[in-house]
Amino acid sequence: MRVTGEWFFADHTQSVCGMLTAAGHRALFVGGCVRNALLGAPVTDIDIATDARPDRVMELAEAAGLKAVATGFDHGTVTVIAGHLPHEVTTFRRDVETFGRHAVVAFAETADEDAHRRDFTMNALYATPAGEVIDPLGGLPDLVARRVRFIDDADARIREDYLRILRFFRFHAWYGDPGGGLDPDGLAACAANADGLAHLSRERVGAEIKKLLSAPDPGQSVGAMAQSGVLAHSLPGAAPDLLAPLVDLERSWGLAADPIRRLAALGGECHAERLRLSKAEGRKLARLHDAMGRPDGPAALGYRLGLTDARDAVLLRAAALSTPPPPGALDDIARGAAAEFPVTAGDLMPALSGPALGERLKALEARWIASGFTLTRDDLLG
């Protein structure tokens, strides 16, 4: 099995490897780019492992006319810009001491030493600049079987960084075998260490949860999170019941995955602050939570929420009721989203002002919506 793909043969990729190998150093592709290339999935990040020390990488990049940025210099990482794209070049490392997210590392000489400090076996695959796969820890059979398995002792890997609990479920959602279940040793270790999630920053947890919920079908992973207690630690009050029917409805409407829509399906408290969502994401989540409890039909939702959020709200309701959306729901949503209330405050002034003005406008708007947006300005004011 060999690594291939446009990214692999690109001049910028080979130039970064070439600057290292020409100077007598090793240059091995590693991690996600190798994993995804072997799976036929898109490659977005290019990581290269080398025996060259960071200062040597900087020196070689400068000599080759490439920009080098010391993004993680103390931990061995230099970002080399080639072809206007970043290539993370990291010196082989081994852990000396670990404590949560932080670790004392020492530079190593071999890929085998480097592999043992990674998280999952499928992420400890390397490839030479010629495409030959190097598998120091037996990760290739796991990748072929779509099995997400921790390297060495799962409990130890998790205690090095508790975010690996969430990564375990996220990687299964993206790369695991949906018919094979999750690795039992990894699942047991995640359950045993779930309270360690409290040590993580909200930003890191939020980013990981969104990546998980962006998978084509995260249902099995989220269900396993609930059974293991990880979901309760991550998202108090959340439940996985609506996720599978929502994913089916998304497919029936040809919609791409939306992590905020799916987060709303999990229920519980509004998790915007817990996950450090952006203001826009937090507002959308609140709107969807509110819409799921409102009696408005699809057209009224379209008017109140706009096309996208109303569509999501209709899908969430349908998932909650285990029924298809109402016939013609998309057309009704679009009609409501395009509707414009024909009465303004100026039409009621000066006869009304203050709270009375607001209440009258609200009442007229409710009549107009109930009419299916058919009542005219004259109808409402007459």
C-alpha cells in the first residue's frame, strides 16, 4: 500500500521534503495526510516528521528560499510555507513526562520513538517522499478495518491529554466502521476518565464537539458517549435520541451536516457558553431551542426565523415527533421567509404610542400571519 494523490505529487510538497533529504535528514509524511490519503479522503493538512532539529529546519528553509515560522519551536514544530501553503515540519519527539495537556518532550532519532507519543494507531502511520508506508505500531490493519484504537495503553494516552476522550468518539464518527462498534478498551478507558474533561478549556471542548457533530453520521459515537457517561460530562442534560432521525431527515432533504442544528437536537441546556460558541452560533442555537417549543407552522417559522433556521427548526420538530415534515413544508418556509408585514408603527401613530403601540403591532402581525400573509394593509387597518 502506497500513499498517492495530487497533494503528494505537488511541487510544494516535494520541495519541503527535498530540502530535508538533500541535507541528509529524514522526511516522513505523518498523521492525517497519510491516514486520509490511504482512505481516499481529502487531505487538508500536511505534516512532516524529521530527525532535523527545529533550528536546522529553519536554516534549510531559508537556504531554499522558503518562509519558515517557528509556530511551536520549543516543541519541535516549524511551519514551512511553500506554494503559499503551510507544511508543519516537526522533529521526532518522545515524551519524558506528561501531565494533562502539557508534556515535557525530548527530541528523538527515529519514527518508532515518535509514533509512541501519538494518540491512535491510525494516526501513527508514516510515508516516505516516494510514498512507501511505514507502520511502526501496526496501525495499518486498524485503518483498513476502520478501527480507532489508542496506542499502547488507552488509559495512559488519555491521562496525557483528556481531550483524547472526545477525539476517540470524533475519530470513530469520521473514520470508524459504523457496523463494528467502538473499540471496547478505548471505550472503557474513556468512561473511567470522563471526569478529566473538567480540566479542559471550553474552547477546546467546543471545537471538538463541533467537529464530531460535523461528521456524516455521528449517531453511533454520540450514543456511545451517552452510555459511557462522557456525554453527561460534556453536555449536561443532552440525549442522543433525536440525532439518528435528524440525520435521516437531513439526507432526505439533501442537507449538509450542521453541528449547531445537531447540537440543538441533543437538547439539554443551551450550551453556547459551555462550548464557547461564537455569538452567531449561540444565537442560532437559542432560536432553534425556542422554535422547537413554539406552535408556529412552517410558513410562520420562515417569517420569524428566515429560510435556513426555519428549515432546521422544522426538521428538528419532525425528528422529535418521529414523523416526516409537513407536505410542502419547504415551499411554505420559503413563502414565509419572503413575506413582509405591511403595517408599520407610523400607520398607528399618533393615535397609539409606547407599550400600547407595540401591543397593537404585535396583534396585527399575529392576524396577518394567521391569514397566511394574505391580509393587506387596508384589511388590517380597516
